[in-house]
Amino acid sequence: MDSQHWRAVIAAAQAGDRRALDDLVEGWLPLVYNIVGRALNGHADVDDVVQDTMLRAVGNLASLRDPDSFRSWLVAIAMRQIRDRARRKTPDRLEEAAASDFAELTVLRLQLEGQRREVAEAVRWLDDEDRHLLSLWWLEVAGELTRRELAAAVGVTRQHAAVRVQRMKERLETSRGIVRALDGACPDLREVTGRWNGRPDSVWRKRLARHLRGCGYCGGTREAVVPAERLLVGIALVPLPVGFTLSLALGGKTAAAATSAATSVGWSAKLLGALTKPAVAMTAGATIVAGGAYVVTQPPDAPPPRAAVTPTATAGSAPPRTSAPPAPAPAPKSSPSATKRTDPYGTVVDAVDRAPDPNARPAALPRRPESGITSTGGPKAVMQHRGDSVTLTGRGYVLVRWQISPGSRPGGLVMPSWTGLKGRLFHVASGGSRRMDDPLPGAPNGYATGMGGPDIGYAVLPPGTQQMWQNEYFYLDGTVTLTQNERGCDYGLAVFPSNRDAVDKDINEGPAQGAIRYGLVRDTGTDSAPVPQYVTRATPADPATVPQRSRV
């Protein structure tokens, strides 16, 4: 950022220029969000801390004597708010679920691949103190902060800061090795992690590091390891998320009350907008994100989307992943919104069913209103790794296509889950011309299916789980996040926004050759249509813990 420009803006804001104050908040809010988000790894308190920081900065701007020191002053306020938050939290509160894992946001929105993705995922293995320091160092190597500003924010000399950064980098490199190892196929490592609950912490970091040092399989790397600072150079800021509201920073007041309180001290309406409006503008058929667009599908008669671009990072479409394989944990409690519902929606779930006769035509597919589905993964989100997720929004149909690879890794399936549901979600049809347990064409003696065979091992469903078809179709009216929870057997999901005509065509056409299996209609056209077996309105820390037959 041009220092001369910002000196003029800061001086004007201090002199009472509201437009300059607007520009100041708009320009520096992304930096604060990235520092706090990475330091807290996307914890639910991120919004509160970010807004507390900006409100304190605006409220104390007149006390800043040197405009050249604004950035280090603002970063120091952010770090102080982070430390204050840690002091206010009791140990049990510190274990609250993250609102949105910042490592995943970094991978998703900046389209990180390869070793850059690995660095982002390794952050989960750092202690709080290291993660706080990393939030500053990451921005230093990306060119957003100087070492002097980093040291000032931490409250130490530049020499001491250099020592602390070096130690943090060593633990980060250890964590990168763990991420690589957990993504591999070392049989000894599986034994080591047999009792691990899947949550990264310092104790398991040390245990796994000991394994890596003595394991020839995990210790060897198939490619040269690039130093983290070289990977992070030039990485842009993660764009602001949807949902910032000033009421969070004002003790839970309503938006109207918050606006009234802020305007009473002379803040401009545009400044309030910078702190309160979402960073994503939505249309009927597309979602326009800060710096770019997640373009998906929209009906032919839908109006063209209007872009709303802000000067932050470029939005990405690469799905996030998590290498750590958590074990099932106690089911999360239903959210209050689930218990208040009085309509029948959510009282019917899918159950284990028998495959229909191959030549049985499906029932008629009811018509439901469509206005288009937006997807953070774009028109085709391919989720191959544990923790990959895609958020779907709108009203219309979604195709989830299964690809199981027992030849690569057989074993038990941890099913994908739908979490954070706001609205309604139904399982409307199954297609793709086959169920996953149908014999594959050309398989010897018909033994091999989409679930595996005696020569390569089998993919095993959890008890009571309905057998998947190649294509599974769902109808969404609202927003929901689908997460790939792979552990054990290797499987992938491809998620496509679709439409009723495509669903109807798929389920009514058999394969071009061989035995014909038409699809299966599950939709009743009413609220009694089945909902997915693993769905909840809550957002658990580990989506793999969503219980089967959950009541939404």
C-alpha cells in the first residue's frame, strides 16, 4: 500500500473527514481479518475480535500521533484484542468449535495447491502462541507487514522476534511433515494413530514427529521441500467472509440499535456499511465474491448476475482438505432452531432399501420451484480428500456423483455429511444407471462392483446406511455445506448444481449397452420427502461426527 496515500487519508480522517474514515476502514479491514482469523484459526470469536479491533482503532484514531505508524499501531491493537480474548476464555470455552477453519478458507479462497496447501493445513498443528506469531509472519513474507511492525505487535525487540520466528518455523516444518505423512499410506502410522481423536494438538505433534524421524517411509519425501517463506511470498489476503455484523461488537444489540449507537458518535453511514454488510453479493444464479466469482448454474430465464468487486484477494474454487483423520466422536446437540420447528419436515429420513428391478421404470419426479444453485466449488466441485467441502446456496437441484476406489484403499466408509443447514434439503432421486454394489461391466465372474472385490478389498458402509447410486440427486431451498469425510476407504465426490430436466433424463435412461437399470425417484413432492441420512442444522468441529438419521 502506498504510504504517502495512507498518510493523507489518516490525517484527513483525524481531521474529521468521514469519507477518509470510510476509506481507512475499507482499506485495512482485510488485513485485520487475516491476522485475527489465522491467529484464532477461524474460531467463532473471529468476527467479534475483528470488529472490536476496528471499533477501538476508529474510536482512538485521534490519539495516533504519527500517521506513518498507523499499520503497526493497528496490528498491535489486533494482537492485544487476541490476547484479551484468550484471557477471557475458560479452558472449556477454548475448545468450542471453529466457525470456519481458517486453514480451509485459505486453501479454498486463494486456490492453494501442492506445498502451499500443505503449509496452510500445517497451521492446525501449532500451539496458540505459535499460531498468533504465524499470523503476523505469514503477512510479513507476503509483503503486508515489516519485521519492525511484527516485533512491535508482539512486544519484543527485532532480535528477539527473529529468534521466536525461527522456532515457530521449525515447528511449522515439523507440522508440514505430519500433514504429508497423514496423507500417505504408512501402515505403521495407522497403528500409531489408532487412539488419536483426530484433533491436532502439541502432544500428538510430538508423538507423530518421533514416528517421522524413525520411519523410512514417512521420512522420505517424493519431492524437494520448498521453505515456507518462499511458498508464501506474494500470496494475497484471504477475502472477507459473509456475515460481518456490527451488532456482534456491540454486545448483541440489534442492527438498528447498533446503527443508532454508532451514528450517535458521528460515524458515517458508509463506514457502518463497511463493517456490517456482507462481503459477498448474491444473485439468483451466481455468487459474486470479493475479487472474483463463484459462477455456477442459473436457469435460462434468470437475470444475468451483477458483479460486486472489492479490492481484496482473488476468489478461488479449489476445495479445502484436511489430512488429519478424526475418529467418530459423540453426536453434536441439535441447535435451538431444530427444536422449535412444528411442521413435519425432517421427520422422515432415508432408510436401507433394496435395489429395484433393473428394468423397473422410476415413478414420476415431482416438480419443485427452481431459481438456481450457487456453489463455492464452481460448476463442478471435486472433493477427493478428507475435509474437502462445498457450500451450496439457492433453490434447485444438486447432483452428488460417487467415485469409490477400493483398489487404492479399501475399508470402512465415513459418509459425507450436510451441516449448517438453513432451509430445507430433500433426497429426490438416484441415478447414474447403477447402484454402487452393482457388478461392474467386464469384471471377472461379476465379483467386482463399485464397492470393490475379493482381489482388491471392499468398501464397507456403516451399519444402517442406504446403498449409494452412482448419481444421487438432492433438492435444496436455502444453504448447506457438504463435507467429504473420507477415512478408511478411498472415495471422492463430484458436486454439480443441476436442474430437474437433467435429473429426469438421467433416471429414465439406462446405459447404452448391457443390463439396464433405470433410476429411482424418492421425492414425494411434500415435506415428507426423505432428507439425507447425515444432515444437521449444527456446524460441528468435525463434520464426520454428524450422526446418522439426524433430525434437522
